[in-house]
Amino acid sequence: MTDNMQIDSPPQGTIDEGLYSRQLYVLGKEAMLKMQQSNVLIIGLKGLGIEIAKNIALAGVKSLSLYDPAPVELEDLGSQFFLSQDDIGKSRAESSAAKLTELNQYVPISVVSELSEATLKSFKCIVSTNVSLEEQVQLDTLAHENSIGYIHADIRGLFGQLFVDFGKGFTIIDQTGEEPLSGIVSDVEKDGTVTMLDDNRHGLQDGDYVKFSEIEGMPKLNDGTPHKVEVLGPYAFKIKIDESYGTYVKGGLYQQVKIPKSIDFEPLSKQLKTPEFLISDFAKFDRPPQLHLGFQALHAFATRHQGKLPRPHNAEDANELVKLTNELATQNPDILGEASVNEDIIKELAFQARGELPGVAAFYGGLIAQEVLKCCSSKFGPIKQWFYFDSLESLPPKDTYKRDEDTCKPLGTRYDSQIAVFGKDFHEKIKNLNVFLVGSGAIGCEMLKSWAMMGLGSGPKGKITIADMDTIEKSNLNRQFLFRPKDVGRNKSEVAAAAVAAMNPDLKGKIESKLEKVGHETEHIFDDKFWNGLDFVTNALDNVDARTYVDRRCIFYQKPLLESGTLGTKGNTQVVVPRLTESYSSSQDPPEKAIPLCTLRSFPNKIDHTIAWAKSLFQGYFTESPESVNMYLSQPNYVEQTLKQNADIKGTLENISDYLNQRPYTFDECIKWARLEFEKKFNHDIKQLLYNFPKDAKTSNGAPFWSGPKRAPEPLVFDINNKDHLHFVVAGAHLLAYIYGLKAPQASIDDYKRVLETVKVPEFAPRSGIKIAATDNEAEDQAKKLSEGIDDDEIKKIAASLPEPSTLAGYRLTPVDFEKDDDSNHHIEFISAASNCRALNYSIEPADFSKTKFIAGKIIPAIATTTALVTGLVCLELYKVVAGNRDIEAYKNGFVNLALPFIGFSEPIKSPKGKYNDKEFDQIWDRFNIEGNITLKELLDHFLEKEGLEITMLSYGVSLLYASFFPPKKVKDRLNLHLVDLIKEVSKKEVPPHVKNLIFEVCCDDKEGEDVEVPYINVKI
């Protein structure tokens, strides 16, 4: 890629799937196209406003307009990441527009000079921040009367307020964004009771709608009409039908139908007096009404004081705000009901009113941007209508970090908004942190931006280390907002570090980028000195293995870990605190449900099955077979070695023989190969299946074999005019040419037709000795028999047909390395075509290219809004970790689904305790620490004398160093060996020079002679 790479605009009415690929899987094409016809206006461009604007620009609306003529002030730089020292005194909107334009060339950015009625009416959605209550009512009244979405939000320190009004009759086309549920019907009774096949849960809820197909005996049910569901239980539901529908015979599928829903919003003028709240933290169930009055009181205060909010920690201003809140409560008695004004909360709101924190801005910025997208696309359920939030638990203890009028007063720095909330002492602590960020993708970019605004790591003792081995791809630009088109191909960690240093020059020289993977192989780089010097670690990773490795390192070095992740509109955060909470690895998601082998091989009934089969076919043709050929050519005694390890030695050797003895020498021969493989997979194999199990076949019980999940297939007849047939041949030919190093010419359909006309397709001849497994048990039995019944003579015959490796010295095939993100490499093209052809065999609805790519590539759906919100929540936990808070109730693990919308919090789980003899220990965080390279005898004696424990087994990695059942001579020979020498003696390997800690697992008996669970041993050498 060149530094001046440009993104070509897609044709009108289409979507750049290279840029928006991850977001497409969240919103869908229909919603994306609708968004791209919507104009949005943002009023107010301090920290929160720019967060909203950034997320909307990344998402891709038609245009984004900005209004904020106010001049940039120094304190704006503490949360407005697109402003610099040079912008002070200039208009916020003008200064922000240029940087926003860089984010997405498909979204024009303009600055609005005045908010006339005609201008406002040109927008689909209007968002305001930092405007008076009177202006909010005026804007909302105009928007409500003209079916324009209106959103207002303000953040005040650790507090936030959001109001949403999408007018009357707002239509939601899909409330959840989840894939429609589907399943197989086993029976439909006369009263409309529908039961599922084989106790499969239907997953539906009362009020859902379903449609039916392939039901025999009730043709009227197959007309596509949606039927409303009444749930009877997890395996049955009821629909309304009458006698005209007929009598159920067999078969049938159901699929959930998303029915549009219309909802009404009330205008702001009414909602101020009769608010409807979305509750997030049920531990603060009574908080929203208090904040509803408190935020209105802030507007009343500002009106009295020429637009000024209460001064930080000023008692006089706080008392005045309490008085104003009480007056409002008296005027609106229904808001608090029987409760009275919580003066402590209102005073804290006053103390923090001038603060704007990057974490709260990121949280609300993601949340609000998603509401804008809902307004523009009609996808997902919007917030009705108020959302209040606070994170007072993030305040540090007053006895450690003083917060008063003197410590929280403005100092004339870019960090004054943060100092107003936390005080200067805590701010100094933040500046001098040494932190480690693992990953600099979507969450990593957002995290670094927020840290830069905080000034984290910018002090004389501060440092940020970023580790990421990945390079920037085009699809990253849609949500990893520190990257630009010119950065494609460059290292993520280096570009991200430079970008945030430009946002906050105080970070120059304070960020170190590492391009190495964080793992066992780099422990000489990320060594004891590195880990011991850290204050905390933050994960920004996209895979579980890497997360669990970092988690184990944090446990070993007793470091706090901030963990988070997103999946489309869903997100979660977790805080791990040493000797207080459980670790990330303490719990894990259940494994994905595997597709039964017989279903995959012979009886698919869903597109997921055919995609999995097609990907397996791709791997077999173009990766595994070429790898087997290369091993045969390079490894001495390959046949003998494979015979010992591989049950299907016959199939492996036949494959190698085919790939070497039927080698193509021209691209035309590759086309012929693909055509013959089409005939084999989609015609002959299907005919063989029907030969073994005819359509009228019965089970041993006399029931039809082809029923329930088993769909009787039909062989395909090749048709070059069928795009899936053609793409199978085209992609297959190109991939075969690739593994043989042949050049694939530019070829037209006529070129393919010319070659295909010369192909001699053999007639199908059924094979009577072929056994096809009808169940997984049968498949296992067949595999067992295959491994037990190897015919040596047959194997020798096949082996003899292979060319001698010496005659092909240096010759190798090139296995294909599956890459989902390059649409020109024919990988997804082949899998999509193969999957759809197999779907046609089994009368399954084929999938488009994007869906196949999503499933086959195991793509994680992603959108910038969720990423921003989750990062904001992590930053609020960061303050608690930095303050050293030991109250587990102060910490919050977060769970969100912006589609619903749902935002919830739970207290972390405490780390579990164990006990031996009379001593209690922490099962996650404790270990036995031993200093020095002592002998085995000294170790055994130490535990017996100091801990009252008799070590019965001692192991290092996979090496068993000592066991009480060892022969006496073996024990005697090892007792006087120092531990490093003992490891070398048993494992036959040296302890690497960078290893300073030896980890031993032990089994022990307590004083009563009972086997007890104890921590591991760490010997520091």
C-alpha cells in the first residue's frame, strides 16, 4: 500500500463492504442504506459532542453538520481530542470539522452558522449538548412537530443525563438485531399447538411471529403468512388456526418473522414533569429522579449566574443548588414521590458540575451515537426517554486524596476539568502511572485517546507501553479511529502511539510501542523487571487465548487487570483486583455447539451446515492435501510414520498420489479438475447417498428415513449460467493453479465454456460396498473399523504408485493460507459457491457472499459506538484501581446491549478461599514464595517444618521431579540436587537464562495425613 492510498467511492445505493464489513454484520444492508440517506446535526462540541460526532462519522451517515461558535478554551483540551493549543480562541465547530473529515471520506462534514427553523428542518436527527433548558425545549418542540429525532445530553463530572424523543409513531423494523430463530417442526395439532423436533428449544417469546414452509398436509400454513406465537413451553408454542388448514402429515420448518413496531415518544416539555426512566444500575434504583431534578436545578443555577455552573467544591454554590432542587421537588411532587431530596448527591453534583471526564464522555458518546443510528435506520429499540448515570464510586478516598475548594480549583491547565472532580493530588497520581496496554485495535485506540485526555502516564515517572503485532487493514478504519487510509499496512501500535502523542504533546517520549506478541515466546522481553514496574494492565484483545495468558501474568505479578470486549451492540467489562476479585480465567463461556459429523457429511438442514462443509472442503483441497504432499516429499519414512499416527492412511496416500500423479500443467487443466470435482461432490456423491438411502427408505422402526432433520437431496446438473456452479469452477481452478504455481490468465465466461465443452464427465456408477453413516455413533464405529482394518498389501500398492521423493528434489506445493478479508483471492468465493451448491442439493436457502464470509471467517461483528461506550466504562474502573480501593462493592462489571437497549452492572465475584491445617489462603492470588536455588531436600524439609505439609508430588511443567512413591534410590539420588539441576536432570533441558521464577505444582498431605489443595510454589532464583 502507498501512503496516499485513497478509497474509491462505491456506486450509488451500495455500501463499501471493505470499509464497513464489521459494521454491516451489526446493522445489515437495509439499515446501512437508510442511514446513508440521513443528515445529522450536532450542537455543542466539547468532549461529549465530539465523541458523538466521531462515532456517527465512523458509522457513515449521509452528512454531519456541526454547530458551536463558542471559542476553544484551554480546559477543552482535557476532553476534546481533536483540538490543540493552536485552536484556542477559534470556533469549536470550525476547529473540529477538519479532523472529523479525515475519519470517513463518505461523510461530508459542514459547519452551520445559524440555527434557523429552515436549517433545523433539513435534518433527520438533531443532537444537542451544553445548551440551556429553554433552548432544549425550543429545539425539541420543533423536532417533535416535524418528525425529526431529537436527543439532548449533558455530562457533569461523574454524572450524565440523556433525553431521547423520536416523535409520534416511530417505527422500529427490528428491535433486537438478532438472527431470526428457526427450527424443525415435529407436529402441528388441530388446536394450533406446534411442537419441536427432538426436544430442540424454539427460543421464541409471547408475541413473536413465525412463518412456516414444507409442512405436508397443511398447505395453507406454507403461504408465508406470519402467525403470532403464544409460548406453551421451551419445546412448544401455539398459533391460531382453524379446520380449513387441514391435517398435519409430516415435515415442516418454522422461521421467526421480524414485525415492525410503532412507538410514541412524548415531548420534552411533558417529560420534564412526568419522566420515563431507563434504569441501568438497580443498586441505585432511586437515583434517576434525584438527578432529574438536580440537572434541572443546574440550569436554574446557570440562569442566575450568567451561564456559570457551580464552582468546584464550593460549599456556597452547592447549598444553593440543594435549595433550587428542593424548590423543584416541591413544584413537581410526583417525581420523588414519598422520598426527599438526597442532599449529599446534589452537593456532589454541584462540586463536579464543571468537570468533563474522558471516560464519561466516551460512555455517553457511544450510547448517544447508537441512538442517532437508531433514529436514522429504524433498527434496534431506542431509549425511552431519560437515562441518568453516575459513577461516584470512582472518587478516590478523601483521607488519601484530599478534595476541597483549594485542591480542585482551576490551575490554568488542560486538565482542569479532571482536577475539578478528583483534585490535583489524584491527578498527579494518574500522570505518573506506568501502564501496559495489550492490543491497539478498536478498544485500544479508544483507550489510548481517553488516557491521553486524562494525561495518564505523562508525568516524570509515567509511561505507557503498547504491544500489538498487527498491521492496519482497510476494514479497521471504520472503528479504529486513530488510523487513516494512508496508514493501511503500517504497524498499529506505532501509528496509535504517534496519534495520541499528537493529541496530547505531554505524552511525547512517554509511549513505547512493542511489535512482539505477548506470550510465552516473548517472556525474555516482557520479563520480571517489566511486569514488576507496572501499576496495572489493560487488555484490548480479540481472542480468549491471549486474554487468559495476560490474565495469568497479572495473577503471577499481582497486577490489576482491566478487561473488556464487544460483539456488535453487545459489550462487557471486567475489573480484576489482586487478592480481592476472581480473575478473568475464573469463568468462561461454554464451548460452541459442534455440528454433528453425520449432519456435516450427509444430512445438512441449515446454511451453517453447508458453509462449515464448504470450508472443510476448501481446507482439504487447498491446504491439507498440499501439506501432506510436502511432508511426503521432505520427510524420510513418511509412509511408515503416517501408518503409526493416521487412521485414514489409505485416504491420505491416495490424495498424495492424485496430487503428484495427476498434476496440472496448464490453467485449462485446473478448470477441468474443478468441473470434475463439481460433478463428484454435487452429483455423484448425492446419487450415491440416495442409492444407499432411497427416498422411500424406512428406518428399523418402519418410519420414513428422510424425515425430521434429514432432508432428501437432489443431485445438481451443471449449468454454467448458474452463478454458484460457475464460481465453484472459477474459484476452484484459480486455487488449484495457486498451489501448483501456475499463472492464472484473465479469462471470460466464453473461455471457461470453451474448456468445459472438452471435459469428459464420467457417468455415475453406484458402488455397493460404500457405507454411509446415518448417525454419529455409526460414524465413530466406521472410523474405528478403518483404523483396525488396514490392508497392508493395499497400502503398499498405493505407496508404490507414488513417485520417489528423490525424483522431485526441491519440488513443493504451496498450501493456501485461508484469508477472509481479501475478496480477490477466491477463498470466500470458493466457500460461498460450494456452500450454495450443497444448499441447492438439499433445498436450503442459499446465503449471499457477505453472510458466508461472516460465518466461514468467524468474523466478530463490531461497531464504533459499542467500543466507545465499553472503553468509557473501563476508564471509570481505572480510577478505582488507581485509588487502591479495597471495597469490592465499589467496583462494577458492566454488561451492555445497545440494541435493546440494556445497560447493567454487577459486583465482581470475590476470589475464593482455601484452607490447609489452620491457615486460610486465596486460591487465585496466593503462592508459596521461596528464595534461592535450594535443594530438593531443603524444599521438602521447609514445607514439613514451616507449613506442616508433607509434599507427596512435585512437578515442573510436564516433568515429575519427585513423588513419594518413587523407589528409594531415585529419591536419594535427587534429594541433594539443587532445583535448577533437578529440572535439567529430569526434563533434559536447561532453564532459560531469562527465567528468574521457577513455578512448581505440588500435592501435599496435611498434619492429619489428608490430601489437601494448596497454592503453587514460586522459587525465585
